[in-house]
Amino acid sequence: MSRSARLRPLARKDAVTSMLDLKLVNASIFTMADAAPTARAMGVLHGRVVGFDDDILHFPAQRTLDCAGAVVVPGFGDSHNHMAWFGQSLAELDLSGCRTLDEVYDAVSRFALDLPEGAWVVGSGYDDTVMGAHPHRSGLDRSAPGRPVWLKHRSGHMCTVNTEVLERTGVLNGSAATPEGGKIVRDSDGPTGLLEEQAQKLVTALVVPYPVTDLADAIGAASGVYASEGLTHVVEAGIGSGWIGRTPVELAAYVEARRRGLLKTRVQLMAASDAMHPLQSHSADGITFGLDLGIASGFGDDHVRLGAMKIFIDGSLIGRTAAVTEPFCDHGHGTGNFQLSLEELTQRIVDAHCSGWNIAAHAIGDAAVDVALDAFAAAQQKLPRTEARHRVEHAGMVRPDQLSRFASLAITPVPQPHFLFEVGDTMAVAVGPERTPWLYRHKSFLDLGIRVPGSSDRPVASGAPLLGMQSMVTRRTSGGATLSPQERVDARTALKAYTVDAAWTAGEEDLRGTLESGKLADFVVLSAHPADVPPDEIGRINVLATMLEGKCVFGQAYLDELQTTHHTTSVQPQFHLERQTD
């Protein structure tokens, strides 16, 4: 049975005293649906849209909102973010504003003064490309003597720690082996404190697993921010294991956040490939790799659902650890690196595909994109699965010859448009002018019929969807340059990326992404439509209210001002929920 549903009025003979839960009137509703793209009124019953305009205006409602012409669009989706990581970062030392190493060291000193004895100094968001270098362990030792200090790079693909942490990890006495796919950076005096990629697991091993209750609090804090930005659905890009995981039982934290009423956003969770393992099943089942009990993509409900398997192929373009075919143009970083051997990466993708999983392959550099596409081709050759919705996360550098392979293999790229503004200038320097047109493409994919969903990679970059839409339209960097203007799209296309295409990429287009009868009543009230303001003003549009299943998760005070009627009694046809079968 499909998860989709439609609502129809019962015959007049079945009429009973009934009413809508919510009715919007005098609104500028943009449904994003092809059949009826605009409306002025909308009805909601039992968390679903039940109709528009004349079909619902005569129905009474528990609550009627006169929107006074405000814009209503489907709720926004973010196809790639790190919710628990972002939620935890809200309580950490914010280093994103630091422009020099001395500013970092001073911030660490001030932050340490307010901590209890022995507590860790944990900071996040520093950018070595802005400061000219990474913090050094000796400077961190002076800033917070006797304390462990752990500073996370904004990319998430590296971190810097002080001597205390290096001693606890065993790096200084030589007892710690460098994990495959990682690097312990050294200078003439030994380890500098910089740990790249998988080497970060030496630090996370000291602090994970985090308690589920603490993670639930962090998820709730993140969810509150998301609701204020119009997000009603996000994809968490990696839980359970590896340097990205917070605990082997991380899914339980999302369930706990929902149970406690903290979760204001629907969440689809990617399982990290490191959390998966070989499975035994009947030979006819073909389930050889995954999670215990045969749980796979799609398990869960409309609020918390398991999505794709997340596998890291390479590193970060910001940190120059992405795998590229030709060397980076600065810092002598060579061609980056792969997280695992190519044989292991390919085998995991093929095994997961054959076991029924959708797969999200983190591939930023063009060499990593080659590996991902080759692995997807091998998987489909071994077991054709036309229903699979495999993805390349980031697709940061895509050569012209690779574009057609995305189309032929039906692979969805998931780039982050706001990277162009926040780190576009340094990315352009890293790859040089000949490769700059390959960065975070958009229109080139659309021209081949490939969907491009909106996403942020928060907290690596700001996650407000309207800022992401603005970057899709302008492709402007913080330094004022325009990167590859031929890849720009118009505002309506940008809005589609964060609604229709985000829902499709998650495999939930029958539930959300458009406002249609039978779909979830997840929507956002805006002060303006993105297409009706200058491109540079899209990010300044106000989110007035965010609704999940017709219930307010942000902007209650605004909605209270709109309310015009309360409970009224009338005899009208009752809406009946009818499930459709495939």
C-alpha cells in the first residue's frame, strides 16, 4: 500500500456535523503543484490538506486565519544537514568570527574561565583559510593550561587539539596508530595538534557515545532554529558511527526528542556505512549487508524515518582533502585523499545497493565523483533496481564529461548553494580558473533532466533555506565575485529545489513538497515570494509562521493576530480519508 492518501467528501446522505481544523483565507498560496499552482484559500483536516478555494470556503473551521495577502508555500526541506552536530555546536565556543590565530587563542582563554575544573574546551567553526593557518597545540596549551582543548574546523573534516588531548589519545607516546583515511599532521617539533579526516576518531573515541538525553536536547535546540527558518523536513547526513556519529544508538535520540515534544521538524536519517555490517539471511533474500533485523531505507514513519546509507569517499574542498584528478593550486595539498581503499568503497556501495538500501555517497572532488559513479554503475549492473534513488552528496567538482553519467545512471547530485557565498572565494583559489566552472553546478544538471534538491550541510554553512535560494539565483561570493553565472537559476526554480525536489530526493513526494489534497499540511507563511523581490533580497524575506500538519511550530503570535473566527456549528459533508493502493 502506498503512503499516499486522498481526501474526498462523503455523499450528502452521510453528512454529519463536522468542520475543518484550519482554514486559510485571503492568502497568496503557491502550491508548487502543476494542476493548480495558486489559490486564495486552503482547508486542513487531521493534518492533511483537503482542498482549496470554492471547494472549502463554505466549510466551517475550528480556526480561520485571514492571511491578509501573505504568501503561503510548502514547507522547506534541507536534503543534507547535520542536526545533532549543529544542535551541540549551539552550546560550544563559536569560532566562526575569528580572523586571526590570536583571536582564537583569546576566545579559548575567555571561554575556559567559565568552565568547571577539568571540563573540556570545545569550539567549532574556525577556518584556516581565513586566518592563514590552523591553531597550534602550543598556543592552545597557553590559552587553557591543564584542560583538554578540541577545536573543530568549519568543514567538520579536521580538528585541532592541544597537548592534553594528544596525550590522552596516545599520539604523543606513539601508541596510537593513524586510522586509515586520516592524517596526524606533524612539524619539526612533532604533532601540531591538527588531525585530518579519519584521524579525528582518535579524539571522538574519548567523548562518544554521548548520552541520548543530551543529544535529544541538542536535536530539539536545532529543531527550534529550523522551524524559525521555515524548515519542516531535514535529512540528517550520517548517524551511528565514524567520526560523524554521536553514539551507536543515535536513532534513539531522535525518537526521544520526538517523544518529549522537542522535534518540530520531520527528519530522515542516513545510517553511516561504518555502522553497517555483513548480515545473514536466506539466499533468496539477497540481504547481505546493513543493520540488524534487516532494517533498511524507508523504515519509520512520517516524523522519523531511515533514509540512505551514507558513505564518505573523500574529504573536504575547504580543507583541500577532497580527492581531485589534478593537484590543488594552493598550499601544496596535492590531490587530496580517499577515506577508504577504492575496493572497500566500491564493495560497500554494491553490497548496500543489493541489500535494498538507497545510497548517499559523499564525493566532493572530481576524482571522488568518478569513484561514486563507477560504484553505482557496478551496483546496478549486478542487481538492476530502477526504484533506487542514489545520491552524490556535495558533487562539489563535476567535470563536463561527468554530467551525462549522472543522467544515464539516474543519480541525484546534492550540492550546497550557500557554500558559494561563504567559501566560494577560497574554493576558486584552490581549484584555479579552469576548474572554477565545475564548482557546485546547478543549471547544467537541470538541463539534463536531473533534479537538484536544496541543502546546506549545516553547520558547515548557514542553513536558512532562503539564503540558499538567494545563492542559487546570484551565485555571489562574500567577496563580491560571481562564480559560473551560467549555472544560475531563477527564484521559482530555487524554491522548487527546497520543496518539490527535496521531497522527491527523499522519496516522499507523495507526502509533501507540494500543497495538494491528501498531502501533509506542512507549509510556511512568508512576507514575500522569492520571485517578487530583487535576487539580493531573497535571504531577507521574513518567515512569519511555520506549520507542521496544520499546527504551528513557529510564529504563534503572528497567527494569533490573523485569527478571525473560532468554533462554529454547521451541518456539512464530512471529509473521509481514503487510502490508495498501488
